Amino acid sequence: MKSISFLIMVTFILVGCGGSSDPEDVAKEFVVAKSEGNIGDMKELSIKGTVNFEELFSNCNKDAVKQLAKELKEKKHEIDKKRKDKNYKDINEKYDLKVKSFTNKYDQQLKMYKRKGDIFAMMELEEKVKKEIKPIFVEFIQEVDKNIDKETAESIVAIQFGKSAYEEAMRIISNKNIDNIDPQCSQKYFRLKKIDKVTLIESKGDAKDKKQVKLEVVFDDGSSKKIWSKLENIQGKWKVIQ
């Protein structure tokens, strides 16, 4: 059997990825992109949030995520040791004063919210303080270790503020400009197999900018699967939304 139907190949040549004015073709192209692990096409053919790329990347790059998480943990451990190291006493004291000076600005406001029992205001203020204080810790990390770049320092700070090393590693890897992943992993993630052909069964939707498309996907082992896709016309381009 052929790896992909002649019909889909012709469609790609005529309309190009993401350029089709036909929602049915976009739905077909999107299914094929998932089967082939084509990240670029998946992003082009869908709106943000249709595919959880962070989860997809972490599933298909588990070894890389684990390795990066390990490295981040080790770097954080080294920074924690330097916080107690007498050789870094001057730097530690300088940044302790910076942090104290920063938090003092909000002490009165926090005490006022406590007196009023305004829990939500307290929570909002605490989140604001966390967000604004992080750059101070990033500066500290880069001063005690000149070899750590800003992005890595920000990741260490995120871990210090409660994010797991694995989550941070997953975020970093998913943000890399990756256009393709292992097709077998993508197929497993989306519960697909290698595709032989995709056929339109039904297309419905009265609105000009909304469609529901039902496809039959035939795999190269002879099995098949019916898939519904929801699409919207966004600024003249049909995009898969679900």
C-alpha cells in the first residue's frame, strides 16, 4: 500500500499547506500532519490550544527532558551551596539587602490586607511580589556563576519558586523551534497509525465561518478510523479548532 493517498498528495500540490480555502482539505492535511509528526504543519493548520504541544514534546522527547531536568537540579544545587559558602558572603549580603529593601515596600500594604482579612488581595499581592522579585534572584545567580546564561538562571529561579525541574525542562524543550518529531511517537500520542488514505465522509455547518468535518482515515495495515474535526474561518484561512 502507498504511504499516503494520491488524492492528498495532489491536494498539497494545488493548495499548499495552510493555504486552502476548503475546510475539508484543511481537516485532511491536519490529520496527515499529526501522523507524520509535522509540527510546522500542525501549527499552521490549527489555532493555539488545539494541540497540547508541550505535552506532545515531553512525550516524544522524554530522554531529553529528563536530562535537562537533571542538569537544572544540579545547577540549582550548586547555587544553593554558594548561598552558604563564605567565599560568596559579600554577594549574598548585597542581594539579601536588595530583597529586604524590595519586600519592605509591600509590608505595610500586606499588613493592611491582613487586618481587613482580605485574603484575595493578599494572594494577588504575594503573586505580584513573586513576579517582581524574580529578576533580583536571576541577577544573583548570574553574579555567583558567570557561566550561567539568563534563560537558565530564570529556570533555576522558577524551580526555587515551586516549579518542578521536569516541568521547567518540558517548557524549555517545547519552546524550541522544532518542526518535526518522530512520526511513530506522534502516531502513538494521537492514537493514529501510518496513513494510507483519508476520505471525506461528511461536512456540515450552515455558518460561513464554521464547519464540522467527518473523515475516514485508512491506515496502511488495512484498519480504519472515523474522525470528526471542527474548523473555523479565521481571517480568511480555515483552521482546525478541535
